[in-house]
Amino acid sequence: MDFLFCLAFFLLLFLIFPPKRGKENSKIQHCHPTSTFMAASNSKSHEKSTAPFTPKEGCPPLIQAVQKGDRGLVLQLLEEGADINVRAKGGWTPLHNAVKEGKEEIVQLLLDKGADPHIRKDNGATPFIVAGIMGDVKLLRLFLSKGADVNEHDIHGFTAFMEAACYGKVEALEFLYKNGANVNLGRQTSEEQKKLGKGGTTALMDAAQNGHVDALKILLEKMGADVNVCDNMGRNALFHSLLNPKIENVKCIVSILLAHGADVNVRGEKGKTPLILAVEKEDDELVKMLLKQDGIDINETDSDGNTALLLAVEKNHFDIAKLLCESGAKADCEELINIAERKYNPKMKRLLQDYGAHENFCCPDESWEPNSQRWKVPLKKLHEMYRPMIGRLKIFIDKEYKIAETSEGGVYLGFYDGKEVAVKRFREYSKRAEQEIACIQQCQKNSNLVMFHGRESDKGCLYLCFSLCENTLKEHLAGQREAALMDEDFTKNILMSLFKAVQELHGSHYAHQDLHPENILIDSTGKVCLADFDKSEKLDEAQQKIKDDLKALGRLVLYVVRMGNVPFVEIQTQSDDEVIDDCPNDEIEDLVKSLLCPGEEFQSQLSEIVFHPFFWSCKTRFRFLRDVGNESDIKVREKDSKLLRELNSTNKFQNWTAAIDKSVMTKMNSFYKEERLFYKNTVGDLLKFIRNIGEHIEERKNKWMKSKIGEPSKYFQKTFPDLVIYVYQILQAINYRKHFPRADSSLPG
């Protein structure tokens, strides 16, 4: 009773004299966002939050509020100054998290409060792409209204459409398709990743690899997905369907893809085919499904030389081996009997023997060595590997054996009649292949073209086999820059061979039309060979296509004399005048100009150019100058001589006497002391001087003179490097050609 009485007394006092509220009690205290989790349930100025909870370390409170789905708390934190685009580990923002949690009201709230709808995680994924993963059509529609690109992708190339396919979100797939998603878009990735074979995967491949049957059907039947488009590693959707070991409905997926015409001979990692993958899975039903397909190549090998049958025997799987043998697999492709014996499987051994296997299988000679040093390793591997022959050709279409790209099918290493060859691959009825064959057949006698060995056809492909060369011109120049400094004829020999090759091509009534450093090859002996005639054209009566080849040759001259230091693509973009201006000396300039501006007699231009001074040896140059200096008009300084007048019309060599060794000049002038007809600073007298030196330098009494100047041909070339081309141009201009060399002496060396 006393207790109740006391309680009633104090309650009465409280009602009569209520406590006064100070300013500090009436004022709303503003808390830091981290304290808001504890205070949110008492707030009067915001929506009511759910029960408070303790924030986690390392994760921004706003993101935790979003993950909790507490809209009131999210709003309160934003009003208290929380960063709306704050990031957690991996670049996850509040907006990304709201999409992931499927909180549409919070997504809308964040957008209304200024969240960036295009913000990206560390991997480049936008909220729109995350919505594709979740298959949330409402959010996808919302982000499209905010300016999202339906085909935007993260740094790995994933779009929302691809993500929806990966996760089997059929409704999202249909929505995105109706809004313009590119069905056959492959994963966009960096150039470096492409070189590694990454990227290029499509939504169809994603659905196939992850076992989403409904998504696969919709993509194929309603959206027109291409069943045979390949990723950057050459794999189609069928190949992808066999990559995931965990999916249980792989047979259903494979069946659908095969029904829609999937290519069963496509290749992937290590040259594997779908059949080889099915054998590796040890799934005889899959193997049986694939073997029923028309055109399947049952004897194809992977990059290690394994056939499907060899793998079946290796895995000791009798039923699959029997299926393969019954379907035509070759049983003599490897030491199958030995493998069966190592597995202690007499039943397998009898099966193989019944289908032609024998114990004395002949293995390739392991001591064999290729002629090519550049391609030694892959050639040796190809030689030792079993490959089904295509006529007389042994080849393996795999990146390990690919030596060059082409516009159609690439160039691969191979063996034709046992010889090492480079094999150019085309579609069987390719127009370019027809052009190349026609040109080759017409020009087989051209010794400066790469040698053609033969052709084979197989499964819609044409294989043209050429002698295997070591390097392209670009590679050759890059590797020989130091050697070229020691050999003055290095560039001359390359260009002479090239000019002769094109000259002979024109003589066979063909123009090359694709002259550039990648189409000029160097064999193991250093010989220059012209290659690639798939753009060649037969000359018409006007022969105007010759001019195109000449212009390309003019640019190649500059490329070669610059030793490839200026990229050819850069030279190609220059005008003719710019190319001429970039020539390092008068002689090369004259050569290039004659190619770029060939004149009316362009059809015979190359037959003239191969005798251009650029190609003359040092001794030929000296002999040319001596012969001109021996002209009577020059010796007697004939005033009315057109030749002498033209030669002396320049100031270029106006002080030549000062350039000659002083003692030699004095001695040579002494022969004209009585007549006082000393040498003048004219070109005519310089040529006369050279002629006289040449006539008398070997005399015993002039032995001292030779000791001063050395070999005369080299002396005059070094002292007057532009003299030969100057005299040549003058004589050419007045059509005075009798001193132009036309013999082997005009060639380098």
C-alpha cells in the first residue's frame, strides 16, 4: 500500500508541475550519417525506418541502407549529405545495389535525388547492365528512359542482352530485343585481348554454354541469332555448349543447335572440334549425335595430333571407339594397338585390328630437320603429327601454323609432295583465287616470282602451295640494317630483283596491283621473290594498269633506301611530289621521279630503269664518265658543241678543281703548261680530267699519283657523288645515249 501511495503522490506532482524544456531539449540534434542507424526510429521529420541496426565496417552506410531495403533510412541519409554516388568494393554504388536487390522504389528515389544513371562499376557495368543480369524488365525500361544505350557494354564486352542470355532471363531478352538489342553482337574487347583470342562471344553462345534451353530457342527461332557466328577464338555456339562440364541438359542444347545447322567441324582451343570435345566428355550419346551430321570430319586432329578415335582409345572407352570405327574413323592414324595394350584391353585391340590397325605403325622420322630456320619448330611438329592428306598436301588449319593473314583464308605452313610450302587458302570458287591461278599459270617462267608447286581442293576450300620463304621485305630490312651499312649494294640488289620481277610480270601481260612490303618475300638464300597475285589483272590494250604498278614501285624505292624506317603506309599517303621531295639524293630522286611520272613510253619504263645509274657499279660509273670525257668536243672545248654547252650549263661543280688533291691537280695542269690551257671549273673539263686520269693513272711514272687518290673510280664517286646522275640526265635530255651501259657491268657489284 505504501508503495502505491508514493507512486500516486509523485504522479500528481508531475501533473501539477511539469518540467520545463530547454532549448537544447527542443532543438533537433543533427547526427553524422553513421549515427543515423541508431537514431532513425526516433526521427519525426522523415519517413519511418525499420528497426535500427549496427553498420558494417568498410561499407558506406547509404549502401547498407539500400541493401537493407530501407527507403526511409536512404532518404534520411541523403538529406543529411550522404554521397549519392559513393562506391564500395568493386565500384558498387547505391544505384547498382538497388538494382541488384530489385528495389524499384529505391532506384527511383536515387534517380530523383540525382544519382548518375550511367555510372559504371570497376568492371564497367552500368546499372542498366546489372538490370539485365537480374532480368528486371521494369528497371531496364526505366534506364532506357534515362538514356541508356541498349547495346552499351562493360570492359569485358558484356551487354545487358548478353547478361540476360547468360542467366536465362527470357522476359528481359525479349524486351531488349524489341528495343533494338543487337542479337549477333560479339563481346567487344581491347586489341590486346583480341590478339589472345578473347572476346567475340554472343548471347547465343552464352545461353548455350549455360544450358538455358528456353533462351536458346527464342534466340534462334524468334530473334534470328546466327548459329555459326564465331568468337575471336573461332568457336561457335555448338563448341560453347560443350565447354561447361556442369550443365545437365547439354544433349538438349546440342540437339537444338544441330537442328539449326551448327557447323560440326568448327575448331577451338588447341584445335579441338566438337567431336573431340564430346569424346573427352566420354558421352557416347553426344558422339552419336555428332556422327549423324553430314560432312563431319571424323579424322580431324587437334593441335597435338590427336584424333577422336585416339582419344577414345586413350580413355579406354570401348563403346565410343566402336561408334567411331563404324562411322569410318581411320584406325591406322597412330599407335592405337600399343595404347590398347598399355590399357590391358584385348577387346579394344581386337576392335582396332578388325578396322585395319596394326602394331607396326610407321612413325615419322624424328631426326628429320626442315630447311627453313624461321619456321623450324612448327614445321618439325607438323612433320611428326598425323594429318589426313588432302591429295598431296599435308596441312593443319590452326593458328600455330598460320604464317600470314589474307583477306580470305590466311597462309599456313604445309608439306606438298614432302616439300616445305606456304599454303594460301581460299574459298573454292573465290574470284581472287581464280585471278591468282590465272596469273601464276601465265607467268610460271618468271624466275623472280615465288615458285608455285601445286593446288588441292577439299570441302569447299582451295589450297595454293608456294615455296616457303623466310621473311617479308619489311622483316628483312628490319633485321639487316647493320649489314646494309657494310654493303653498298644491299638496297640495289633488292630493288633490281623487284624491278625485274614486275618487268617480267608486265611482259606476261599482267599487272600486280598490290605491290607493298608484305607481298615481297625473301627466301632462305636471300633471293627476293614477288608474291600474292590475287589482285593481279590482265593488261588491256591501253596497259594503263602498268602505271599503278610503277607508282607503287616508286614508293617502294623510297621505303627500301630508307631501310623501312618510314612505314610504307605513311609513304602511301604522301603525294607524288612529297615522295620525290623526301628522296635522300639526286640519283634516287631521278629514279623515283621516272617511276612516278613515267611519260608516254611508260610501257617500256622498267626495261629502261633497270639500267638506271642507281644500279651501276662504281667501276661502271667511272667508265661512263671517262667515255663521255673522251668525246672530241669535250677534249678540244668545241664552242659550238651542244653536248658541251648543256654539260656546262650548271654552277653545281663550279669549284671542282679545289676539291682535287692539290699535288695531283698541279701535276695534271703541268701537261698543259706550254699551251696555258689549264683545267677550268666546268663540267666539261672535269670529265676531261677524269678521262685523262683514267688513261694515265696506271703508268709507272704516275704510281705516286695513285697512292694519293687510291682507286680512281671510288675517289671520283666520293668526291663528286652527284656527277654521274647530272651527266646522265643531260645526255638523256638531248637523247645522247651511246655511252649508257647496256651490259652486265651496269648491275650492282
